[in-house]
Amino acid sequence: MLAAILRLACLLVIAATFGPRAVKAEPLTRDAIAALVVPPYALGDAVNDKGVWALMNSGGALAGYVFETGPLAPIPGFSGAPIDMLVTIDLEGRFLDVRLLHHNEPIFVSGLGEAPLRAFLEQYRGHSIHEPLVVGTPYGEGGQGSDLVYLDGVTKATASVRIAHESILAATKAVAREKLQGVEAGPPLRPNPDVALDLTWDELIDRGLARSLRVSNAELDAAFAGTIWAHDDPETAEAGAPYLDLWAIDITPPSVARAVLDADSLKDLDRLLAISPDDEMILVVDQGRHGLVSEDFVRNTAPDRLSGEQDGLPLSLRDADLLFRVQPGVPQGTSMILRIDRRLGFDPTRDWTLKAQAVRKHGMLQPEVGSAHFALTLRTDPAFFLQQKAAEPLPPWREALINRRADMILLTVVLAGILLLVGPAMHWTARPQTIRWLRPAVLMVVIGFVGFWGQGQLSIVTAMATLRAIAGGGSLSVLLYDPFSLAIWAVAILGFVLWGRGLFCGWLCPFGAMQEFAHRLGRFLRLPEWMPSAVWDQRLMRVKYAALAGLIAVAFLLPDQAEKAAEIEPFKTAITTGFQREWYYVTYALFWLILSMVTFKGFCRYVCPLGALMAIGGLLRRRDWIDRRPECGSPCQLCKVRCRYGAIAKSGQVGYSECFQCLDCVTIHDDARQCVPLVLAARGRGLTEREAA
């Protein structure tokens, strides 16, 4: 009864807190920014109403600009709020400093700590906005001689680092265009769906939509003439033959795409544009021997032998990772589709340059690398686009789903398999000869693939961030940055309706699975098993609801402390960081695993606030899916005695809010050798109270 009251109280707390707005970081005052400017520079006056300030040198002359990324590029992070950084650039567009101001990224707040993020931001110093900066690592020899400048990312925080990087680039390019070049970028364009033309490849050429660049081998040699690389062409090629026979065309407008791609490829492109509506898709084809990229190029990364530029600023090109076929008559050759983010200031209707880089090496052991560039000027007819009146927010899953395509396919198989095993095939799964090996096998997959590999350990942090976003009228699009976890959330919520909390807590929680294996280890070592009395077991089960209510209160009353309070979960320590944290976090996580060796899943049953939330979600359950017999509870108590979760009352009634769907009671119910009523029915007599006990 008290547990039900506590669950209702949690619901009331949630409902009551929907009124206030979530706390958001306010822009820094002039004095606060001035304190962060390092001498000999000083902060000048505001130059616009977008939070951009003049940077003055020691003589009082203009030396650059200082600005926050939050107001200029409010790209939401996992907490729903932008990562706010203070950027200082000089008049040449070089980064003088990039400082972290405010963020709520869970992986950095209390997971990895802020040190890796601050170290990542230090890499910008000395680089220029005119350089093609990308986050990642060159593969093999693909980075040798490439125009790309690689910034080291942060392991286990790829999405958060990418959000920070895109925020810096978007904000800095906006300032550079307006203040350094006098070009104020307007809202990004969008393709006009009302423009429907029946075009052919020849008509695309006549309209200037498809453009080409041909560089012969003789022209290539001329580009390297007079250098040490003049005779270092690795291939013997005919002088008049093409080294580069490049075609490029913007296939974002539907009319153009239909003229270039076949039907199946067009559908794939439409699906990608549906989830990445701010990306411009550029088809490039090379019929020469240049090949567009190096042999070590990895799909879905920045091309290492192609670059783009507009208004003197580099464009962020990235392989769209699409397999496609073209229409008859379209040039064939080495081809790929590149994507360019229009939100970073790219305007396809104005001239921009696509550059192909030729690389030669001189020497054997430590060769010197030289390069030559060949440029093709492109633009797309403005008639194919609409000018937006207001800037669109960044689609939060612009690349996340595509980047994890293989993981998502495998996760779909795993989730579908688990749903099958605990759903239609439940009685087969619960057979003694099946459950004894199948359940450990599934839990191992959950720990290894869902947990450590996929980083799909659900956390109360996500639920708290979602509540704050709803209460503050914020966007939930940040959830789409992690489609892997989102898919698990979706299945867990589906489980609420079908079974209650048990699907996630019993089958999909990596830390819960670790506790179960710890208990198995304790049984193997023959450690004494300690379980609280039935009275204390019921009392301790209520603690998790109090923990959930406390976290909700902290999330809304003390939002800056919410991440610290969420450390009541050991998930980040055990799964996200793999125990690579401060000793006290590691000790806390190990405590629960060691306790599980003698007390079955103590954290899950008594303390887990996420488990409490799952139990509340389980109120959506529409059926009692565990079969019962008239003898269950009166007088037979076998299932109650065997239930390690204390989820079966003496009356035989199942408490689904505490049921972890382990199927042990289903095994007993279906097994004529275990279920006492079935055993005695086979013997032709009834069940006595002594036998039931």
C-alpha cells in the first residue's frame, strides 16, 4: 500500500513540476567576458546584438572578436541545452582561444569529467577558420598531404564533441563572414518542392547545373614542373590522357536528382534528406585516374583529396555513405555523394569552389609530400530553392543514425529476438532445459553489445533531462543524437504496456545483468546468501521511489546539481567509463556488484531510481501475463518461495511493479515435475497444506 502511495507521489511531483521553466545558461555579462580575455588583449565594445564583442590590442586598436557560441549557434546537446563556449579570433580568422563556459553533457559532467573536453578545445588555438578542420583521425596513409586538419576527438564522447565542434564552426563562420569579409549569411536555403522539371543530363549541362573539369597528365606534370616532385608520378601515363575528368552536380533539388539517379537510389537519397534536411548533396564523378580519395579513405568521413571553399572559408565536406546507380547517359567512373551543411553558412546558389588535390611523394624512407590543386567553380540555380525566413534548429540526428547503421541493424535483431523470446515464445523460453542456458547467453549479449559496445545503458539522467525539456518548453530532438539508446527506450516503453517494468529491468539492463552474473559467481564460490526478512524486504523496496522523488526535486530546484545527484546510479562508472574513474566512484559501483554476490540484485530491487521510474511506467500494463492456478497461494507457496525478487505475495498474486520477468515462476507453472498442483494431479490426489508448505 505504501509503495503504491510513493509511486503516486512521484507522479504528482512530476506533474507539479511541469509549470516552471527549465533553467538555462544566461549569456555572460561584459564584465564576466572581460575577465576571461587574456592580456595583452582587452575587451572592447559590443559590435552587434548577437553577443559579438571587439577584441582590442594593447595599443587600443581592433585586433579581433570575442563571442559566445550559445547565442550564435544554439545547437542542443544531450541535456537539451547548447554547449556554450567563448571563442576569440584575430582579424585573420585565427583562433586565439576557445574556452568552455557552460554545458550539461552527462558524459562530461560526472562521467569522464570536463578535462577531456577542455583538452579538446585547446587544439583550436593557432588554427584558422580558413583551414578545413575535422574531428577524427586519418586512416592509414590517407592523411599524408591531405588539406584536412584533424582534431583528436574524445573516446566515448564522439557525439558531444561533434556538437561542440559544429557549434564553434557555425558561430565562428558567422562572425568571419560578417566582420572579416562583410558578407552576412542569411538563413539557410531549402529546396523548393514545388519546382518539378523533367530534365535530361544534356539539359543539366546546358543549364550549367552539371559542370566538369578535365586535367590531362601533361597539365598535371606542368603543375609540378620545377619542383622536386616533377618526376615522381607513381604511374606511367599518356600525356594527353585525363588525370582528372571530374563532373560535379548538386542533386539536392528533386528535379535534378531524378535526372541523375535511378529509382532505388533516389529513394535512398530522399530518406537521407528526410533526416538531414539541412545537408546539400553533391554528386562527384571522376573518369580519370585521380579517384577522388586516397586508397585509405574510410566511408562517412571527410574526403582526403577533395575540399571546398566559399567566400574564402572552407566548407565541411563529408561522404554521405550512399551506394547508388545513375541514369543512362550520366558519366560513369569513381563516384560518391558529398554532403555540405547549409546551416554552417553554405549557400549553393552562390559561387563556390570544389578543389581536387593531386599528391606526389619524393623519397623512400621519409618521403616529402607535395600537392597541386585543380579547382572547379559551381553554383546551383536559385530557382530550385526557397529562402527561409528564420533559421531552422539543427536536426539532432543529422549523422548519428547513419554513423551507427551497423549497430542499429544488430540492435534491431537483438531487441526483436528478446521480444520474441519473452513474448510469443515465452513458454518455450521458460522450459527448464532452455532457460538455464538461454538467459545467461542473452544477458552476456546485453552486457557486451548493448552495454560496453553500444553504450546503451539507459539512465535516469535521460529521463530527468526529458522532464526538464518538457517542463521548460524545450526540444526533445537531442534524444535523436543517440538512436541506439532511443531504440532501447522505445522497446522498454512498449514493455510497459505488455509486461510492466520487467522487460528492461530483467532483460535489457547491462548493469542488472552484471549483478545477476555476480550472484551466480557467489553461488559458485558457495558464499553465504543473505536476504532481508520479508518485512524489511518490502520496506527496502520503497527506497527507490524516495530516490526517484529526490532526483526529480533536485533536477528542478537545483538543476546544476542534478548530474551529481544522479551518481546514485553506478551505471556511468561500470558501463560508460568501464570503471575508469575516481576511486570513490569505482568503489561505489563495485560495492553493489559485490553485494549482489550474497544479496540478489540489491541495487535493482531497493535503490535504483530508474527502476522506480520503470515501475511507474509499468502502470500502463494492460494484462496479467503470468498465468496462475486456483491453488497458487492457497495453499501452494512454491512460486513465492522461489521468487528471488519478492514479487509474489503470499496470496499468490504477482506484484508486477517488482517483477523482473525472469520467467522462473512460468517455468514452475508449466513444468509438471515442479508445479505441485500438476504433480499431485498426476498422482490423482489433492494438495495438502503440509505439502504446499
